[in-house]
Amino acid sequence: MDAIRADELIGLFQSWRDLFAAERDFLIALDGKVGDSDLGITMSKSFAAAYDTVAAEGAAAGLTKLLRSAGAIMAKTAPSTMGTLTATGFLRGAKALEGKDAIGTAEAAAFWRAYATGIAERGKAKLGDKTILDVLDPVAGVLEAQAASGAALAPAMAAAADEAEAALERTKTMKAQHGKAAVFQEQTVGLQDAGATVGVFLVKAMSGYVAG
Amino acid sequence: MKKFLNDPADFVDEMLEGIYRAHPQVTYVNDDKRCLVVAKPKAGKVGIATGGGSGHLPLFLGYVGDNMLDGCAVGGVFQSPSADQMHEVTKYIDQGAGVLYIYGNYTGDIINFDMAAELADIDGITVKQVIGNDDIASSVVGEEHKRRGVAGIFFVYKAAGAAAANGLSLDEVTRLADKARANVRTIGVALSSCVVPEIGHATFSVGEDEMEIGMGIHGEPGISRKKLAPADAVVDEMMERVFAELPAGKGDEFAVLVNGLGGTPKEELYILFRRVSQLFEARGSKVKYVWIGEFATAMEMAGASISVLKLDAELDPLVAAPVNTPFFAHYTA
């Protein structure tokens, strides 16, 4: 697939929904080590609601309207911090793609850059704080480089997914600065961050979807 | 723990049911009792919304009424309400002139109000924000943006409410609210802990003969814990910090709020105010407006806070304006 149009976007939300349903218990366990265990519930609920919403609106609504609706319903469904941050990402991504009807490599770069920036602003997080930002910022960087070199969407997303994995590995050496995990700063060293793991899931599912 | 409860899990919602039965001037939207709004919004007026955790009555919802606030998103005890609840309140109170959010500087509230503002923006509603940060004990001078919002937000509500009632624009209401915010300082002292109903035991402990100056309204650690001193000495120590930031000289005018945290009798609040008033008098300053009672509590915490607003020609008439809300009425002759 060399571009994601409104039709395919609905399919992508289905992939995200299925992945977060499958990984629900894994995320609950991961978050439970230093957080309050609600991450798996938040993510599975919010992506289920997002898929239902975009499927109901249909492709005719258009690419950016679907992304906006997904963000809005996520904010409504899962009022936890991570749910709000994920929702913010989709709203900002929608804004960045205003006027576009397809996501190619350049649009994917713009989307993830806006997603990461939105999360950083809303969550008042910076790089190295051991958050989802530590995955999404390098992912956006890789996609920007891929777009500059003229790569097609599928190989560009594959490179982004590899970078996401590597970035997640790097969060293990960081100390948590935000949320309940911050209380356990020292003990978080060696653990992969739960929010950053969500970031990897988002990017990998998108990569897998455009490869298929 | 001795509390009047049915099921602790129903604490907030049953409190709200009582509010709606007692005060028909407020109601709720979206079939959600936690989205509290004025029953009769005024056409064309800038809407003012607040929100925050429960456990602080009259804060936050108690100031929704005539010439003060138009809506409030209500959270669980000491928990932020959701962005969605804030958004629903926003949609209802917007009369086409935009909406101002006024709330305290707490991470959860900020994330959710920011999110609500973004959702409102999609609906074409302009939202501005003023974030209360009056608690001088919670961070040093120069780091005011880290300070928590406590009882001093009352003055921000009052200034903004009066400005909006006068028909001013969203930009003007925001500017005046922010001016009140920048000119109010609060310092608190706690004598005992609060109990969150669903937890069921004291959040922290203060010794029988101890006080903690600067403790937050959720039990956040203060500046110093020491042996309880006579009331005048406690006020002197607290007001020294206030005067360091809000210089009070000859002819300066102020509004003062002496606030009980939930477990302190009004008699003691007046003993505190007596000394506050003496200190202003000694400096040749005038305390032009005084409110004493419970305005922002922390469940049953014993203790008090003192909020001081420095007045000027713009803020004075706004603070003096009459209001009528379920928890606070102020009539003028």
C-alpha cells in the first residue's frame, strides 16, 4: 500500500483495535509494575470506541474528519492521562493533515511529528523523561528522513517500526519523570516504559497494515 | 473515621443530588450530574467555567450562580474531572461570546482542561484559560508557575464574574481575571489531616501539639512543621511571607479572605483575622473588603488559609460587585 486513504484508515483503526485488545493484559501487567494498571484497559477501550466511530462515519467523511472524530471519542471514552494524550495525538495529527486525502510518506512524517509534539505539549514531557515521546519523536525523525529521500510508504513505515523498537529499548536506561511511575524513579531503570510501549504498538500496527 | 456516608463510592454523586435538590438555580447537562451549570444562562455573556476534584466545598461548584461562574466540571474526591465533562459544560455555557476556564494549577486538571479547550475549538468555541497559582508555600518566587491554586481563586472568580456580567469581551474578562490572579497570594496552615472517604483513614498525621505551615489542600507537604504557636504568632509568620510578595504600604488597599479548611470553627478564624487586620493597620494599609468563613476546604482538615488581593482602580469595583450563588451571596447597599 503506498498511501492510506479514508477507506484504508478505517482498516488501520481496526488493526489498532485488534492489537490493543490482544495486548490488553500485557499492558496491564507492564503498567502495574510502576503505575496503576489501567493502561491496558484505557487503550483497548479507547481504540475500540475509535474504530466503532470511524466505521460508523464511513470513508465519505474524509481522512482528517475521521482522525478528528477518533481523537474526540478517545478523549470521551478514556479520561485517564494516557487516553487524553493519545486522543490529543490524533487531533493534532488531523490538524497537520488538513486538506489532504491520503497519507503517503511525507504525510506520515507530518502526522507523527504533530502527534509527538501534541503529546509533549499536553503532557509537559521532554525527551529523556521515559515516555511515549521517546519513541514517537525518533519515529517522526526517521519518517522525515525517509520522506526526504523519496521512500515509498511501506518501506518508510518499516524503517519507522524498527526505530520504534530500538527507541523503546533505549527507554530502559531512563528514569521516569511523569505520572505515578515518577514516584519509583530509580526502580524504573531497566524497565521498558509502558507508555512508550504503546507508541511502539501504534507504529508497528501501522507498518504491518501498509505492508499487507 | 466517623462520616455521614451511605456507600463511600457514592460520596460525590449523592453530594451532588443534595446540591440539585437544595439549589434549583443550578442544574446539569449531558445526563451527567458531574457537569454542573447555571439553570438560566445569560444570553450573549462570556461563559466562565471551572472544575476540579470534590472535597473542597464551597470550591469549586459552589460559585456557579449569578455574576460569578456559569459551569463546573466535578471530579471525584481530589481527582480531576474528565476533559469530556469539561467539554460538555463548555458547550452549554457558550453563548457565542466564548468561554473562560478558571481553575487551579494541578497536572490532571491542566491536561483535561487543555484537552477540553481543543475539543471546544473543533466546535468553533473560543476558550481562554486563567490558572490559579496563589499558594506561596508551594514554590519560591521566580517559580510561580509551579505554585498550586488554593482559596485565592475566589477573587479570580469574583473579578471575572463581574467583568463578564458587565458585558465585557472574552479578551477583557480574561485580562481582568489574570490581573486578579497575579495580585492574589495565599498561605495556609494545617492542624490536622483530612480523610478521603474511599480510603477511610487520615491522609497524613500532624502531632497533637504541631502545626504545618504551607500545607496544600490535599495534604501536600508544606514549608515547615513545628510546635503550634499562639494565634498571633502564627499569623505574623504567615503574613510576613505574604507582605514579602505583596508590599503593603501607606494608603494601599486590599481584600482579605480568611478561609477555614473544614475543621476549624469560625470563632478561631475571627481570632486570626483580628491579627491580620492589626498588621495591615500597622502598615497604614486599608483592608477594604473582608470575607471570613469556609471558601475552599480540604474535607475535615483543621486549619486555615489567608488570601490577600491587592486592589487597584480596576479590580476594586469587580471585587465589590454583588453576586448570588448557592454557597456565596454578596449584596451591596
